[in-house]
Amino acid sequence: MAYFDITFLPRTTTANPETIRARSEDLNILQARLLGRADDLDAEFNNTATQFTDLMAWNIRDQSAEELQLWRDAGTAIVYASSMIELWAQHVEDFKKERSSQLSEWWEFLRTKRSEIPDKYQGQTITATYPAREGLGWFGDENKCRSVYDEVVAKLADLEERERANYRAFENNAEDVAERLRQGPTKENVQTLIDAGINSWAFYNLDPNQYTMLIDGQELTAENAEEWAEELGAYWSGENPSTTATTSSCSC
């Protein structure tokens, strides 16, 4: 088999999605302990709209508004941190998946081009100067080697550009997650988590006054409040099952 004096070594990271997700799970356990729950908290959090006090195993219904808000704030902070960690794990996975795809593409291309080298030069290393091109034509073993080598160089240039783009995206995502963690659970940051498929109803269930934009993906206004009130009236009255209301009327 022929060889080329060209290598493709895309940058990597020591970040590990499984290790990252283990930290997220630690926070989920803390969240369950905060709410006094040991059952499937995630399903109750995200599947449907639920009264905040119904999420709690503790009896906190008689607490003051200030005390209830402290519970809400604590729960929101934990689920936000856990969700942002999951978002980071997804970014790491995306980076590594693209890197792996680039490497597979490179080695497949290299195998094909090695087989195209004439028998005369099989077992040898084709370089930028060896073998030298013979004359100005395209025929001959030497010229074939030069043509194949140029194709490999072009492929390397393409992959290196894609590698730079992949690594830039990885770095930008790292900075973005760090900044969003510093900013805390703003509406914009929470919406980012929902758009990424990490959360749906959790933040609304914890603090509906703060996260009204989770209803139908937009802010609650006087106009759409009346529209939704009419649409959901049958469900609030008990005429129709409430689970249908959340799936048919709300698209978060």
C-alpha cells in the first residue's frame, strides 16, 4: 500500500458527556430531596402543567407568599443548573460526533487514494516532491502520483476548515453555557433550554408567574389569555381530561 506524508489530526477534548450527565443527575437527586419526592419527578415536572404545591411532598400550602417564593427560587435554581449541564453534555456530544465523522471521511478517502497509486509506487511514501512530475502531460505513473497527491492535499484543506469551524462552535458553546449559568434562569435562557428539548413544563410548574412564555411558546398577554381561557374552559371545569388540554392547547 502506498502512503502520503500528510496527516489530519482534528483537535479533541477531555470533556466526557457521561461524566457531565452524572453531575446533572446529582442535581436532579437534590431537587427530588428539596421537594420531598422519591418517585418519577422528571415526568411530573415536564409532561404536563401542575400546581406547584402538588409537586411537593411537604405541606407548604399555608406558608406565606414570601416563603413559597423561596421554595420556588430554590427549585428553579437547581433545575436550571441541571438543565444547563445537560445542554453542555449535548454540545460535547455534537462536537465529538462531528469530529468522528471527519476522521471517518478522511480515512475512507485516504484508503481510496492509496489504491489509486500505480503499482510502481505501492509501498512507498508519496510526498510533495516525490515522485517528480514527468513533463507537462497527465499520463505516466509519476504524473498519476502527482494528481492523486493534489487531491489528497485538497481534501485535507477542506477537512481542516471544517475542523476549525467545529472547534470554534465547541468553544463558543462552552462560553455560551458559562455565560448563561452566570446570568441565571432568565426567560431567554429558559426558552433556549426548551428549544433544545431539555425542558418543557418544569420551569412553568415551579414559577408560573415568572415563566408565562412557556405557554404556547410566547408571553401571556391580555389578548391571548382570553383566547386560551375560552379554549381551556372545558378542561378547567372538569368536563374534559386536563391532560388533553395541555397537549392540544400548548406547544411547549
